[in-house]
Amino acid sequence: MCSFEDLVDRVGSKWSVGILLAAAGGPIRFGELERAVAPISRRMLTLTLRNLERDGLLVRTAYPTVPPRVEYSLTPMAFELQAALAALASWARRHQADVAAARLRYDGRTA
Amino acid sequence: MCSFEDLVDRVGSKWSVGILLAAAGGPIRFGELERAVAPISRRMLTLTLRNLERDGLLVRTAYPTVPPRVEYSLTPMAFELQAALAALASWARRHQADVAAARLRYDGRTA
DNA sequence: CGGGATCCCTTGCGATACTG
DNA sequence: CAGTATCGCAAGGGATCCCG
């Protein structure tokens, strides 16, 4: 019902958000992604791209040139998703110090 | 730097969001959580609770009664996080049909 | 350049059993 | 009631090599 589980499964994979962020600035090539989202492995980059494409968040465009050139760009849906993710990023920035402090306290008590 | 990775590691674990949601209505007991976030295993419930507590998102209060009674409640920080998560949930609701359609198209092309 | 295929290790997580 | 301990499988993901 809540579909939140599905969302986490989709976007919660290790590299998805990083790829979405890297593609936010317009179409980006495979090799550029590989550097932008480093240190992602070639394999995981491919797999994650496929999943994002499958979910309709990314569009893959292959130019039949030589050497091959492939670009990935966000769909409108993905831009909306980014707006929502921005709220999360904002929270993370505002509270990262608090979280770090909480961890220190917790680890100190249990050490 | 971006700390987004950390955030995903923290909140992106399989049950975290469900627990946060279940605890949003005020202090909740271990057993209640177990039912609310079903079908979570006892082990994962404990582990996830510990992690959320460690990050300062949950407060654990144990009452030295018999039988024991333990309650978990959200911290102010966690309530703010929920507001951000609501944006994500909203996106998921608005686009779940689009995602499903995209998958059908993708799977159809590749089958 | 942009992948696919294979190998293998690590991690997450469920099942089960035991405890204060 | 609210955990902890141990086992074991399956998925996630890195390394490497190969290909159009």
C-alpha cells in the first residue's frame, strides 16, 4: 500500500542517488558518470543505469558513431524526484553534526 | 562531503522508514513495533532500533517493571526527517503508476 | 568507448533457540 | 516482554577479462 518499500528498493541502492545527481546537469556520458560517481565499478554503473532506465527515471540515447557515444538524461519524473531528494539533502546538512554527536555519545556509552 | 551516501546508508536500510513511521504517533513499545512493521524479524527490529537510537533519531526508554516495558519515541530531529520523507512519499504516490508503466515497457522491449 | 560475462567474497537478513 | 546468540543462505557488489 504505502509503496515506500518499493521506493527505497529503487532509489536506495548504493549508487542510484549519486547517478541521479550527476545526471541533473543535463545529458551525461557513460565515462563521465564513471568519474563523477567514483569510485563506482563499471559493473555497478551499468546495472544501476539499467534499473533507473527501467523505472523510467533515465533515458538512454546511443549514437551509432565510432567510437560509440551513449548519453543518459533525466526524465521529467526524475527531476521531480530530485526536488524531493533535495529536502532530504537539506535535512542531512542541517543535522549531520547532530548525528555525529549522537553517535559519539552512543559509542561512548557502550564502549 | 555530500553526506548523502551516509544518509542513504542510515535511512535506506530495509526497515528504518517503516519503524520511523510507526513511531510517529508517539511512544511505541517493542511488541507494538513488531506488529506494526510486520513481517519484520525480531533480530532486524532490534538491530534497526539500535542503529536509529545510535544516530539520535530514536530514544529508548526502559521501565524497570516486570514484565519489562520499553518504549521508543522519535527525537525532534526525526520529526524533521519525516517531513522530508513525506515529500518522497508524495512523489512515490504521484508516480507509482508511471514507474509501473515504464517497467512494463522496458520488460516488454527486452523480453 | 560502452558495455557484457564470470568469479568470488562480503553483507544483509531470516530462522531458530536461549535468557533476564 | 524484550531482547541476545548462532547459523546459514542469498543477494549485493567489487575485480577482472573479453567484446563490438
